[in-house]
Amino acid sequence: MKHMQDDVFSGTGLDATTTSDSIDMREVYGFALHGKWTKNSGTVGGSYKIQVSNDDVNFIDLASYSQALSDASGEVSFNYDGFHYAYMRIVLTLTGGNVDLNSYLSTKG
């Protein structure tokens, strides 16, 4: 069984697409992810999404686990039960603006 509760993806002054390190999800059955971005400047736009992989090389978007960023500070929360991928990562795609980001992951296996 694997349990984790950690800040897995953070950054300050982000103004371009940023991808987290790969997160080892083997032995994990479910997770909750909470992402929070704080607008610093500009017109914020883009998305916050989860990608998954079974080989830690080829990642694909996890269907229905993407949130559009509005031109303001915001938060997103994803809850997944029955997770069977080996790895995941978080992708923040910014099409404008500058933000600070924190992402907290809680897992249970």
C-alpha cells in the first residue's frame, strides 16, 4: 500500500507551459489532486490537466481531467477512484498572463 500527501507541483512567476515531474503511481488505487493558481499579471488563459502513462515515457491526457483557467486566481480539484496507470504528471498550459501555482496530491493504495 502506498500513501502520499505532498505538494507535487509548484512554481512562482510562471508564464509559459510547465509540466511537473513524473509521479510514481504504482500501488496507488485512488487520489485527490488540488491545484491552486494565483494571478500575478496579464490576462490569464490556458488549462490545468492530468496526463498518464504506463511506461513513464509516452503520456496522454486523462479524459475529463482538465480545467480551463479563467482570467483570475482559481482552484481545481480532481478525485479519482480505481486508478491503474503507473505514472502521472500535471501540465499547466498558459496562453497568457503570469501565475503562481501549488498542487497538492493525496493518494491511497
